[in-house]
Amino acid sequence: MSVNVLIPRTLELYKLLGILPDIIERSSPPPTNLRSFAMPDDGKPPNLTPIAQSLVNTPDRPLINARMLGQNRQEQLLRERILADYGIQVELGAELKSFEQQPDHVVAHVVKIVDSKIVEESFTVDWLVGADGARGVVRKQLGLTFLGESPEMDAVTGDIHVLGDSLDHTVRSGRASHCFHAAMRDIDKISSSRQEMVKAFHELTGRRDIEFGQLVWMGLWRPNIRMVDRFGEGRVFLVGDAAHVHSPTGGQGMNSSVQDSFNLAWKLTLAQKKFAPQSLLDSYSQERLPVIAAMLNKTTELFQKEFVGKAGQKQEFVRGYELRQLGINYRGAPLVSDEKFTDKDEVNDPYRSGDDGTARAGDRAPDAPCLAQLGVDETSSTVSLFDLLNTTQHSALVFPGSTGRDFADEVIGTLHEYPSNLLKSIFILPRASDSASSFTLADTTLVDTEGHAYSGYHVAHDTPTVFIVRPDGYIGALVTSGRLGIRNYFSRIFL
């Protein structure tokens, strides 16, 4: 089982999908220290090198610490939910061999093994999304560049069962996961068989008391640091390793793939259902390319520290806060609209936002707990903003403040111009506000009982503001003008 770190932003997206409880149940907290043993083991306690901090959740960031769960178990969970919720069986053991793209469809040619026989199959689809990895067919056939570097280094990687209780571990759902890092020579020989791998481990560590069971898989790994020049063409797109590969240091790979998929999915859905023009899909590359370029720079820096540092040189392994991906943003992208922060020449780090005392268009939408339904006893039950967001609608968060009745009337009338299945309105009133008739016309009207929404979104009570949150949980628009700003943003989205 390949163990993966689920960084906080991925956990938030899994909450939007409704699968976070299952993820938490099957996962475990990641280690905060790297344990370094003498080779061979001299019986002394290991040296502990900090690699991550365990932080305290905040109202706007309620999932601030990562979790660990094998990618194969995540995929299994997703397949189970897709089958249970949509009746769709994800088909395994199929390989894309080629495709032909036409103006209005794509023909895919697939090879499968059925009853030990090779079966070729062709089918027509409206869109094709290649999640087929760095060696996949989709990127190569599109002819996209894959520029970067391949550092001089080889490693053995794989999954193997450890027997008994010879290692300290925390068991989650009946399974324990360990990750070993060691400098080895003759890795071609070591990776040739289970026997050679176990022999090398015992000789290197001196820990012959550690017994191994079944070898799940093993192979040579050579780092590649590369990315495409664009994430798709026409009706064919790339996500994940098919579009970018890098060092695993920092745990960004799978998590970046999840963000790729979220960014593309809602746009593709609107285009497929003819609610949006196909040109909306151009924003996928526009938004993800800067983020992935920044991610490659950060993971390469960590790779240099961990694997290429000079002998005897003390290295710092602490993962920066930005690797939690809560600061990933699309500020300044053509699709987003910001009427408050309008400096087009401002330099933006695609990996850092939300720590500068602002909430802007393009940023991750903050959470806000302790929101009570208008007219309901606030001591009985409250909700958080993340409980109300979903992956199928835009959500217009309207902060009318204490002086915005005319603003509220104009905004609610404008929001009603758009289909309710694509957009919902959430009015958030300050605690001291009295109810207004127009507020009851919103899909949901809430009272910010503890002030977390107004403070998390940095809204003054005397400044009526609208934040339009996209289905991927990012702020698409920050509107202060009312009707004009709302229409301006949605003119970029809907037909």
C-alpha cells in the first residue's frame, strides 16, 4: 500500500464530496518527526528530526492538520461511493491505446482482458480526461510538451507487509503503515526480488527481528520533475501525473491531482449540460499552470534538502505551512472578478493567500461555524458554512451588514435571474441585525452568532459585500457594486 498524506485542502474538498467521515475513519495522523537510526542498529534511541507541526484548528480552517491513508484505499473508497450513490461501476483492467478527437466528440480505443483473453473495444464520448500517468497515451497523442529535468538518483520503492509487533506503530482500521528511507547500493539487484530486498534490509539495519510477509509490489524509482505547457486541447484534458510529475517530498502529488480534478469537473459539467460555453474550459489551464509550476519549485527544493544535501551538512526537513495547500489561489486569473482588490500589477504567489488579512477573489473560501437560522433559537443548533457549500452549485454569500437593505433587495433580485439548480443564495446577517423582508427570499438566511463569518471574510458591518463561491470551494467573485458585479461575473460563466 502506497501511503499518502492527505493535506488539509484535500480533506476540505472531500468534505464537499460528503466522504470526509469515511476518510477520517480509515486514516491516521501523520508523523511529526523523522526518526533516524544508526546503521546497523546500535540499540540507541533514534534521532528525531521535526518534519511537521500539529496545529490547532481555527474557525476559518477547521481541518488544519493532514491525515495519512494509502492511495489504493482512497481509490477503493471512491469506487464504493460512486457505485452506491450513482450506480456506476468503475472498470479496472482496461488500457487506453489511442483516440481520435473530432469537433463534437472523441473516439477512444481500449484494450481489456476478459476471461484471460485480450478484447479490443472502441466507444464514443463527449469528452476525454486523461488520468493515465506520466507514461500515459493521452498527453503523448495530444503532442503536449513535458519539459523539466531528471536528477541523477535511483531508489527502490514498493509495498510489503511487516509481520508481528516488531515496529512501533499506530494501528488504524486494523492496518499499520510504515515508510522506510535508507541509502542503499546496487539497487538493481535489491529490486530484483523479495528475497534480495529483505536481505539488504536486514544487512543494512541489523534488525533481523523484523519479519516481512507478502511483497505487494516493488520497482525502481527515478525522479522526474516535469510539467505540460497546457492541460488539454479541444475535448481532451489531463489531470494529475499525466500533466505533472515531481519528487514525492512534501506530499503534493496526489493532492494536486485532486485539485486538478475539482477545478476541471465543475466547468466540464456546465459545458456538457450546455449551461456554459466550451471556452469556459480554457480557464482550467489558465488557473492550474501557475499553481503546478509553484508546486514543482517547492517540492524540488525539498528534494534537494532530503536527497542531495552534502555529507555531514545538517538539513531542515520541516514542511512549510504552504504545503497544506490552504493558500493555493487563482488571484488575477481571467475567470475571477474582484471589485475590492484591483491592482493588476500586484505580484501573487499561487501557493500563498489568506494570511495577509484579506479574503479575495481566487482564494479558498474560508469556513465559518456557529451560523444560526434566522428566527430559530441560536442555542438549539447551528451550522458551519462548509456544511452548506456543495460541488454542483455556485453559492452567493451575501453580507448585507447593518446598512445594506437596498443592497440586499437589489442582490436578491439579481440572483433570481439565474437557475436555482446552478446558484443558491446564502444571506449572512450580523448578530445585532433585525430581519428584513428581502432576506426571507434567500435560499438560506443565517445569523453570524459569534462573528466568525464577518471576521473570516474580513467584511465590515457597514460595507455590504457579496462573495460568490464556486463549486470547487474557491471564491469566484468579490462584489461590492451589487447587480453590476454579479452579472459581470456570471457573464464569464453561463451562456
